[in-house]
Amino acid sequence: MALQEALEKIQDEMAEEFSGEVLDAFGKDLNALIEKKIDQKALKIGDQAPEIIVLDTDGQTINLYDLLKHGAVIINFFRGNWCPFCMAELADYHQVIHQLNLSKQQFLFISPQMEEYSAQLKVEKKIDLTLIADQYNQIARQFGLVFTLDENIRDLYKKMGADLTIINGDDSFELPIPATYVVAPSGKITYAFVETNYMMRAEPRDIVSML
């Protein structure tokens, strides 16, 4: 199943599971977020990627520009374990990377959730990817992807199991909009998928073909 099919299935399941009131609240919040045009402020094709030097959830030092010496790197920003669209995307990347026998070191998956949640993801979902806990969205902020979740929707997120104060370890309620970048060995961004609508993602099979 292609990722797009999986995302559409999730939307259908949500439409059946949640009340019209809940769906309406999510819809209004998403539309308001789209109107802010955050994606237009994000890094784009031709921009230089910022330096990333950080530990991954396995305790290994990740240095973007060291990785670029071995070829292009794909950087993916996702919201967290609690987001079903993110989980479908990461599961698809896991499958594609292993099917094509690609080096997982050339793929970085970045989320603001605390390290323990990303580590939990690797165990429970059996997703063998390079996961990075981006505390306070420091990396996402350099890419221009950060927004603050509206107060009107925070309690609804919490009721659905996404208590961001616990999961992200702070009370900022900041999240990155989903994004995928391909960074060339020179450090230049050669592909950028930045989408405020969290239900839309780039197709992993298309992305890996750019390596």
C-alpha cells in the first residue's frame, strides 16, 4: 500500500470514530493554521541546511555535515507517536529503506517529543530508523517549521492522548509542521516538501529515488 492510500484510510477511520463536533474543531483549527502560511517561511530549495549536531535516541552522535560526506541526506520532521499520519509515514519509510537496502544513517527523523517516546516507538512499532528528540524544537526552528498549537484545541488533543506538556516535556505547545527535505552533499537543499496540512505527506518511494 502506498503511503497516500494509508493516509486516506486514516482519514476515513477518523471520520467514523469521532463525532461531528470533534471533526469540526479539528477542521477549523487546521484551516486557521493554513491561513497563517507558515510553510512560506520555511527553508526552501536552494537554501543551505543548518548544522545539526545532536545525539539520536540510541546515544549516537549525529552530525549532518559528516553524513553528507557519504551522500545526500533525507531529513523528515514529524509531530510525534500520537499522530497516526506520522506513524504511517515512518512505517512506510522503514519498509522502503529496508526493502531497498538503503543506509538508514542517511535518513534523519526529527520530532519534539522527549527521547523516551521515540525510543518507545522503536520498540513497540519495530521501526528501525534514526530518530532524534528535538528538545524545544531547536532544529525545527532553524528550518522555519515551528508553530504554537491554538489554545482552543489543546484540551481536545489531551483528551485524545496527546498531552504535549508531558510528551514534549514543556508547556510551549509548539510543534513542527510536517516536512521532508533532501540535502545534497554540498549542504544545499535540493527538495523540500513542507505542508501545513498534517494529513498530507510526501511519498517515501519518490523521495528515496532522489538519492
